[in-house]
Amino acid sequence: MRANFATEQGDAYNASEIDRSVASIALDKQFGSSLLWQTTLVYEDSNNTGEPFQFYLDRYDVSGSGGRLPTPTYDYDNMNVDNAYYKSETLLASTGFEWHLDDQWMLRYQLGFSRKDHSSNKAFADLLNAAGDYSGAIYNFAGRLDTFFTQAMLQATLSALGMKHELVAGLGLQRNKTQYSDFDYRADEFPGNIYEPEPYRVLHTPDFALNAARPEIVQRSAFVSDTVHFSERWQAIAGLRFTDYENKPDYQTRELSPTLALIYKPDLQTSLYASYVEGLEPGSRVADRYANAGEVLDATVSKQTEFGFKRQQDALDYSAAIFRIDRVNETDITRDADLYLTLDGLVQYQGAEMSAAYQFTRNLNMGLGATYLDATIEKTSSDSADLEGNTPGNAPEWQVVGTAQYSIPNIPSLSVHGAVRYFGDTYISDDNLLSVPGRTVVNAGFSYDFDMQGKAWTLVGNINNLFNEEYWASGGYTAGNIGEARNASLTLKVLL
């Protein structure tokens, strides 16, 4: 039997103080030559205090502000409530086995449980204008999410009719149970400005007593796929997944989703492929800030088509692809001055992505990646006809990243790394009235592996936003966040 035990502790970013402790243990035991048993246990305890506001922009004076957000500032003390917090405890336990029945057949089984307990005394704010005024509010809640999951999967490698087949078939079950306290959203409790100190403090005592569990969400699945090797050059993948999704008592939906791919290898280093995938996306529960709070939106089906190639040749790896994704649009609609979250229209994401990495020397590797996205909202109803042809929120046209890693000569266990990331202008919401300007952020760090007292240790250090670029970041639909100021983190990991 072999046991791995890892511990990790990290802390703050921005003005937040994050006390986080993580412990994990992994065990495995080999029974003979054919059966491997594995189990994992992970526990995390986190307490985030002094977190900067997440700003909502539904009430922002777009026209009066000339379509611009306030100049960002990293004086976070002006944008948080000192005694606000978000606490969470997470436990994950899983076990399973891998049984090689013979040279052709293998059975895998996994059984697991996770629990997340969290409580919030968080502060949010509606950003109002380019002068930086906001209206703040405290949001209290507590919750418990229990997830039970199990999956059995049978794999086989067979030959038939002169072709090699890699078969996979399986069954899965997942049950989610949630409990919540009574949600308390204290609207418009305090005014403020992002350039001035925020004196507000929470004086009330939140009630975090959990109510009875809500009805379960149950997802059952069955899947089968076959990777067919017609020859050394041609392969095909055909698969089907059946999903039975039941969100008691709101609705139940069943969907049969195909996966298809064709792969051609002109040589051992190059692959050209075409693929088509459908997937079931569960409906979300509407948040309390909407007039239809608590409603569960219908599950939807997304579709993705992709064409691309990959090549690995000596020191150079590179790939490129074009793609299209169709998804049902989740958007805000105003009816009789009330805001509703609803499904309306179709979002089409069309784009291209490329990546390349080159090993310049034995010690130096550099990479470059880019994604171009042309996203539009189509097929809207009369309720949201004004969104037809718009760009969906949180869909930047360009994202680019350059990376480098350098191993220090004569110290093989020490390496330094860096990344430059560019995010293009991003609309906050589907109405395309307000956007977050593009930004370029540089990160750097190091990694050092060493042995001490017979244990393997890794020390990782990072500096985020090395040049302290001030920026706004999209924080989700109709939301925005002040960016992450220059900060450093140091993590020590050990395997026992």
C-alpha cells in the first residue's frame, strides 16, 4: 500500500485576507497484477474577510457617464466592509477500483461524496456613475450542498473486420441535495464612493439556521463510444450519451446527445480532425435579485462543431482550430419595471484558436496562444427583439497569452516562469451599452522541488499583476469587479 498526504496553505490577494487550509490524502493498493484500489480524501477550510465589493451595473448611468466606467483604483479599503466575510468548509471523499479482467477488458468503478458548508456576510454594491458613487448592501445566507456520485465504466480494446476498436460504456448517477438558511438581502443599506473610505459596519447578527432540505436534483446517465482505427492514418469516434435530469419537483428532461469525430493522420506527428458534440446543460435557479427569484430555468442543449489540426515536430508543438457553439441565451428582461432572468434567443459563438510552444534551448520553453471570438445573439422573441444581433455579455473578441519557463542551469529543481495575458474589450451585458476596457496583465514566479527528511517538497512563489496594471474585470452577467492589484503568494506542498 502507498499513501500520499499533501498539505497546502495560502493567503491573500487584493485587500482580502484569506485564511485557507487544505489537507488531502490519497491511498492506493495493488491486489495482485490485475486489481488496483484507490481512495482520496480532501478537506478545505477557508475564511475570506475584507473582500472588495462585486459591483452590479443594472442601475449604472450609462448615458450620463459617456459609456465609461470610473477610473479604477486599488484603494480597496474604500470598497469593502471590514467585518464582512465568506466562510466555507469543503469535504470530498471518493473510492474506487480499476480491474484489468484480461489484456482486452478493464472495469473501473468510482463512488464518492462531497459536502460544502458555507456562510456569507458579504457586501455587494450597485455602481451608479463615472464619479464612482455606489449603493451598498449586505447579503446574508448559509447553505449546505451534498453531492453523492457513482460511476461504472467498462473499457475494451478489440479487433474486428481488420479494424481496431476502443470501446467505452458506462452508467452514472449523481444526487444533489441542498439546504439554505433564510436569505436576507438588505438593499440600499449604505451609500459610498470608490474614492472615499467606507465606514459602514455590519451590526446585525445573521441567522444561519438551515431550513429543511430542498427536493433532490438527480442526474442519471448512460454512455457508449467506439474509437475505430480504420488504419494508421484514419480514426473515427462515435458516441451517445443518454441523460435523465430530474430537478424535483420543477421538471424532468431526457436527452440523447451524440459525439462524432473524424481524425486523419498524414504522418505520426500530425492530426487533422473534425468533431460535433451535443451536451445537456442543466437549468439554473434564479437569484434573489430578480422578480422571478427561486424559479428554475429549463435545461437546454448546446451544440459544438470544430475543425482543426495538431502537430508535434521536434522542439515545436502547434495547433489551430475553428469552431462554432450554439447555446440558448440566458438574459435579463424588464417587464413592468421588474427585472426577470429568462431564456430567450440563441447565442452563436464562432471563432478560431491557435497555440504554439517551442523548446528554444534545453532550459527555455516559450508558448503563445490566441482565441478570436465572433459572438452574436440570434432568434430572439419580441420581449428581447432589441438584443437581436448584439454581442452577448462576457464574450471578449480577443484573448491572447504568452508564456515562458526557464530551468536554472546547474539547479534542475529550480525554474522560473512568466505569463503575459491580454483580454479584449468585453460588454457587461447583452444590451451592449457598457463595456469593460481591454487589459494586459503580467504574472511571474518560480518553482523549487527539494527533498527533506525523506519527503518530497515543492515551494511555489508567484507575483500576480507584476506591473500593477489598474483595470476593471467582468464579474459575470451585468457585474464588474475592480482588478487584482500586484500581490504575491507563496505555497509549500509536501507529499508524505
